[in-house]
Amino acid sequence: MGTPVKDVELPDRPELQELLLEKHASYIETFEKNKDDLDYCMTEFLRVSGIYWCLTAMDLIGQLDRMNKTEILDYVMSCFDKDTGGFRPAVNHDPHLLYTLSAVQILILYDSVSLIDKDRIVSFVSKLQQPDGSFVGDRWGEVDTRFSFCALATLSLLGRLDAVDIEKSVQFISSCMNFDGGFGVIPGSESHAGQVYCCVGSLAICKRLDVINADQLGWWLCERQLPSGGLNGRPEKLPDVCYSWWVLASLSIIGRIHWIDKERLTQFIMATQDDETGGFSDRPGDMVDPFHTLFGLAGLSLLGNRQIKGVNLIFCLPQNVIERLELDYELLKE
Amino acid sequence: MHGRLKVRSTAEQEEARRREKEKKVLWYREKNESIFAKRAAGEKDRDTLKLTEEVLLENSDVGTLWSYRREILTELLPTCSQEDSETMCKTELNILERCLRVNPKAYCVWLHRRWVLEHSPAPQWAHEKQLCDLFLNHDERNFHCWDYRRYVIRKAGIPPSDEFKYSFDKIATNFSNHSAWHYRSKLLPLLHPSHSSSNGIDENAMKKEYELAQNAFYTDPSDQSAWFYHKWLLGRGTRGTMIGCVLVRRDPAPFIAVSFNQNVKSTEEEPIIVTLGDALPKPVTDSGRFESLWWSCDLVFPKDEEVTVRIEKGDGVLVEMSLDKGSNSSLWLTPDLDLLFSTYLTAATSEVLDSELVMCRELLQLEPDNKWCLLTTLQLLEAIDYDKHHKEIIDLYDKLVKCDPLRRGYYNDLRSRHLIAVKLRRRLEERRESPDINSFDLSQLNLSRLYFTQHMVFIEDLLLNGNKLNSTHSLEGLKNLKSLQSLSLADNQLITLPKTLGGLTNLKSLSLENNDIKELEDFDTLRSLPELKELNIRGNPVCQLSDCEPFVKKMLPNIKLIH
Ligand SMILES: [Zn+2]
């Protein structure tokens, strides 16, 4: 016989049935203050993204004012690379599309886009587009549909989608579609819920969701839900809180969020809270981190939790922030 | 961070760990500082390679350090002898392999490996393939390694047939290896192309794949990968664009609506073109919309005259009809009603559908509750003849909801779509015979969502009472009902009024009896309905509010309120 279903069991802990808002806020607050922590040091190479996760998590639970805005904006601006127009993840590191999106998300969140030279960023992003429509992450030429999303989301947030070839971007993303309706890293790569989110999000930004076979993709996505209620990112993989975001947001963009069991997923996410330290982990009983804390909260927001602000499906920022920008994108309703 | 279990420890252990961590932080910072100082000074030497190696072996995710190494190697390699540069590349590959053993999912490590091979004087592709074999034996699902493998195979010029065999071996080892099934789906069209078959794959090759999937089903019928693959073999269920109906109306305002079998866009490259009478063809582009019903009130019909209407979209979609002198409206219906609603497994011939159905039925004898087999069986039945097998299909949906309750939302939607298809096809056939039919009964069907409403654009009277419609998205389709005058949503599970109701500007009578509407403000949506004369809200929690009646009456002064 084949392999048994890979899954986890939820701990029977009533204290986790409540959303520990104050604990999560203090977890994030301490994480950002505790700069001598080993994990904090070892993750320096993605600092700007880390800051974005922390800030968005805090804003979603209405605690943004507990973060040091001046210090953060100073730091992010010090990561701007004047030569290329991209953002570095941290001082001394190389600029990259991944951190350019995070930096722009932070600036948008703080309504501080005026601090930057938009045109420089737009030029950085548009130069990374390749003749086949794909995007490389930086000068070393790695292609990935994540970078397509970073580029298109950055430009959309800056109101400058015109700076790249949208038709070709769409063509490249379409070429990454697979037999199961999902999308992979590059043409030929296996479907992965994270990449699905990047591709579906990109197509929503380009208003080209017509490319997707929504019923086929929706089926594959709803099959990510396991008996524990959690979602995995690919068949036969363990559930993980961050996929609550990648899978749920993708399902919502294509108008099929009700194809999974929301209640059971909520229970799974709640069980990944740490009631001692605050924060969420990938699975119950694991170590928490800001990445899973953001996506746990964002997932709960999509599931309709009223204690958390509404989150924008495409840009993963609070919905009120995106509404301020009056961005234009497409969602499937039928 | 993934899969790091939180472990309990004593205060002593905790303190020892804390000190160790503190030391490591100092070490890590010191190393990084000296590396970045060297980089700022433009140093590109072997010492720096050594220094970055130390840090990367501890933390291989730091992309910038790999970039620095590439900068150094770019400088050093051209100045070395052939032998020396080969040794340098070999060293580099060794370091990479050590990093991959600890961190096999690091994007920047795999990227660096490619770079090294691209810059090696003598890249050993055979060795790289072995490395992939090794890593995929260790973790058969590592998609970084699978991608790297495809790169190596291309570079090494290894024929796809070898890799097809490899994918088979991987599947034979473990039928759940989705990565290997995926690889197969990419290789099959390359290896067995065909110009005559509908999906571009040779039919004999397809037959073997059906057999392989069947073997997998019999080994473990709950392995999803083989079922996804099987669905792909049968085809995606998409077809070309076709028009269901065209409604043309003179009064109260000139109106034309065209329903399509799927969402369409009217783009500059492929616009919807409308030609009225002798007027010039008018391409209507509206790239923002992606919907299955296209409609317009912008057209001007000649008064009291017969007018011919021509609709075109892309190749082969064409409708010609006329609106007679003296008549107010005209409805064109496709002669292929069957095609309009049937699901279509693009790649499968009817013999294949039949034989796969036999296979599924046999498997169901052994595994009566296997959801994959239940779903495949009913999809085959739908594709073969959804009308004839209607009852069995509904039974299968009901069973699926019981066997796999997590996805009941998915099955309920598919079930609703099937039911509406069956009912609507019959109704449209009746309408073809009797042009005065403008009502449609979809009551008491446990519908969870509306489908095919674009083809109901002419319906004036719709019964949706006694279903399980509960949310805004389940009623999204209401927006297509441009002729609707009377609507019953009684005995559903509505908590709030869908905004789409506000667009039904011809609506005269609306029943919301026995729902779960709680807020008076919800009725605000109905203010945009100038014709609304009768509103039934009896049996909703909102009726308990003391100010319910005056509030609604003030908001909608001209209606008869039943509460
Ligand atoms: Zn995760």
C-alpha cells in the first residue's frame, strides 16, 4: 500500500482557542527590539522583508504604533541602493527584487512613498525584465515566478505598471502552468502553492485571470486541506501556517475560498499560536517566527476573524492601506 | 523557519545555550564585518574565499556572500592555469555540496552551483546528474533539485526518453511522488507528439499512461497524484467560445445581451462586433470586463422597423438574427444546447470515456467510499451524458459530501452546476417551442451557488426558494438577470443582502421570507430598484426590531411590505 497521509494532530489545548492578540503584539515588538538575538542575526540577509512581516502583522492587529516608525524608515532608506535603484535586504547586502517589494510595501504602509525617488525604483524593476517576459531577481540572472510577482506588485503599488511589457509578463507566467492547473518556479517546474499565489496575484494585477482554469486550479488548491484542517503547499506534504495565506489568498482571488473548510482551518491556525511567547509557528509545537505570525494573522483575517483588520488579497497589506491607493486589479467572481 | 520543534529544557541548559548563542552572534558579526570591509575595499583574493566559506557553511542562505564569491572567482579564474581553475571550481562544488546537505532547499546555493558549472573549464555533467539522483533519493520531492536536474539534463544533452524512464522508476518506487508524475506530464508530449489527436499526444502512448494510472489506483486508491494525472489525461474540460443566447429588446430602452459559455473579454485583438441592420460593424472593446454575459444599452435601433442583428467574436462565433417590425423583443438560442452545458474532457474519445468508466466502476466495487474514484466516475458520467445519468450523478455528489466533508463547498458547487445545467437545458428547449415562456423554477434543489445565469438573461420570473444560498458570492450570478421582474429567495440562508440585487432594475417583486437577515441597513441596496412594488421580509431576525417597519417604509416609501 502507499504512504499514509502526512499530517499532524492538533493539541487539545483550550487556551489556544482564543486569539492571543496582546501576546502576538508583544512577541513582534520584542523580536524587532532584540537585535542581539542569534536568529535575528542569522536572518539579517532578509531584514527588510522581516520588517515588512512585523509591521504588517502589527498593523493588522491595530498595534502599529508600538513600532519605531522613524528608526524603521531610516533603516529602510539606508538600504536603498542609489546606483541601481533597488533595495538591499540589509546594509552591505546586494539589492534584489524581493527586498525592493518589501521596502515599497513598508513605505506604502507608512504612507511615506514621497521619501523615495520612484523613477529610480521603476527603472531598477523594469531593467530586470527579460525578452521572454520573465523577471530576474538581480544581476545574477535567476528567473523565478516569485520575481514576476515582486516586479508587478512593486510597479502596481507605485502606479507604474506601464514600465514593463505586461503581455509578455503574462505569456511567461502562462508558460509556467502545469497539468494540475497550478504554477511552478520556471517553465517545467512542479506546482507549488507559493508560486501559485505569485502567478495568480500577478495575473490579477495584469487583469488577465482569463489565463487560469479556475475550476481545475481551485480543485488542486482545495485538496491542500488535510484532516487536521491545515493546508499544505503540495500533495503529500505537511500542513504549514504560511500556506493558509498562499492557498487561501489564491482561492479568494479566483472566487473559491468556500471550497475549503474554514472552521477547521481556523482551528489549525489557532493551534499554532505559542501561548508563552506569543507568535505563530509553521505547525503546532514548533518555534514561532514573524513570517508565520504575519501569515497566520492574515489567514485568520481572510477567514473572517473580526479581531483582525481586513487584509488585501494581492498585496498582503491592510485593506485600508490599499484602498488609500485606489489600485486597479481583477478578482474572479464566477 | 520551518520544522523547528520547540523543546523544553532546564534553567541550566537554557543558560548554557544562551551563552553559546551569544558567542555565536559575536563570531558571526565579526566575520561578516571583516568580509564586508574587504568587499568595500575591493579585495578579491583567496583569503576572502576562505572567509566567506566559513560563514556560508554556517548560514548558506546569505545570497550576497555567494555573489561576492562569484565576483572573486570572476576575477581569479581567468588568471589561473587550466588546472588551477579546475581545482578552484571543484573546491567550489565541494563547498556547495556540503551546504546542500545541510540546507537542500537554499535557492542561492543551487543558483551558485549553476554559475560555477557555467564558468568551469570542464563541467562534469554526468557527475551533476549523479548528484541529482542522490539528492532525489534522499528527498524525492525537493523541487529545487528537480529544477536543477532539468537544467543538467538539458546541458548534458540527455534524451527525454531516459528521463521518461527515470520518472517511471520514481513512480514505481512510490506512486505518491507528485513530482515524478508532474515530470511525466512534461515529457509525454515531447516524446509522443501527434498532430491528429486533440491534445497533441499519440493515442497509443496515452493508452499506456491510462494503464499506469490504473496501476497506481489499484496499489493505493487514495494517492491523489495519479488521479490528478488521470484527469489531465482525460483533458481539462475547456472548449472554444460559443454563444448561448442573444436577447434584443426595444423597450423600455434599447438593449442587447449576448451570453457565452465561458467568461470572455472583448479586446482590441478579438473584439465583440455588433452589426445592426445596414449600419457599419461596431467593434465593442471593453478590456476591463471578463464575464460570461456581455450586454449594452448604447445601441440605437431604428424605430418600428425590422432590424437584423449580427454578433461576431473571434473565429467561428457568429449569430445572425432579426427583431421583427412591431415586436418588442427577440431571443436567439443556440441550436447546440447540448454542447452549451456538457462538460467536455477534451483529450478523451468516447471509447476512452467508456473504458475508464468501466475501470472506475470496478474499483468502486472494492473501494465504495474512495472519494477520488467517486469524483472521477461522476465526471466521466457528466462527460458521457449528463442528462441521461442525472440521477446517478446527484447520488454520487451526495455521497462525496459525506465521504469528504472538508471539501463539501466544492462538491456542492459542482452539484449545483450540474442541477442547473439539467434544468436550464430543458427549460431552454421548452422556450424554443413557446416564446412566451419567461419563468424558471429552481426551487427546493439545495443549490449552494448560481451557475449559467448568463443564459437566463431573458427570464422574468425566477424561483430560488428553498435552497442553501447563503452569501454574496453564491448569488453573484444574479447580476446577469437583466429581465428579472419577480424573484423569490425565500427559505435560504441569507445573512445579508447581496449588492448584486441592486442591479436588477426591472425587479417588481422580491421575497426574502425566512432568511437570516439581521441588519436594517441592508435594505439600502434596494433603493436603486425603481420598479419595486412588493417586498416580503417575513421570518427574518430583522423583523423583531421595533423600528423595522417604519425604517423600511421610510427607505422604500412606495412598496408593499410583508413582514
Ligand atoms: Zn511555512
